[in-house]
Amino acid sequence: MKKLLSLLLLAALPALAQVTVGEPWVRATVAAQKATGAFMTLTSTQGAKLVGVSSPAAGVVEVHEMKMVDDVMRMRQITALELPAGKPVKLSPGGYHLMLLELKQPLKAGATVPLTLEIENAQKVRSKIVVEAPVKPLSTAAMQH
């Protein structure tokens, strides 16, 4: 019985998408600022989706995309971000990114922000990944958002 249970558990493992998070960071804020961006690279071993994000530092966290529409750069919330198998998906200023809204306090460079990513695999099974993202100072490169 124990051996059968072990085999069943091993058989279930491939159903869970393995997602790695590379180079997470959050843009620092100024005193009255109530929103900022979070960025990282997500790579999944199997097809999956980023379907939700939360953080104790913000009242709301949304997944956004920026793209050109009729020669105007537009930002909009998306309900899910596709993570194709084996292909890194970069969340960066000017592209896909996370928006931390209703910030509970200013975010200073050098601090860290916990983010909980909710991933859904092809079988609709959801799992969570907790990330500690360092806060980086405002800079010219980061201000493209």
C-alpha cells in the first residue's frame, strides 16, 4: 500500500508546473506615491499561467501589459499571463509587469517586498510561489513605465 501511494504521488508530480522566478525587483516610491511596479522573469517547465498575485505591502496587485495600440502606448490589466513551456517570460518596464496598488507605506530602496504568485497549470491545478523582491531605487531605466 505504501509503495502504491508513493507511485501515485510521483505520477502526480508532472501535473504541477515547475515555475522559476529570476531577478525579481520592485521600484522604490516617493512619499505620497500609492502605486509601483514589480518585475521579474518567469520560466515554467510546462505550459502554465500566472493567474494572481498578492502582497501584504499593497491592497491590490494586478498583472498588466503595455503595448502599442494605434501608435499610442496603452497599459491594461490582464486576467492571466501565459507561461509557455521552457520559454522565459520577462516582466519589465514597458511590457508585462505587476502593479502594486494601494500601497500601505512608501517602499524604500534596500527593503524587500513579499509577493505571492498564483500559478495555474494545464490541468487547472493552482499552486503558490512566495518571492522576496528587493526594492531598487528610482532610475532612468526604471522610469520607462
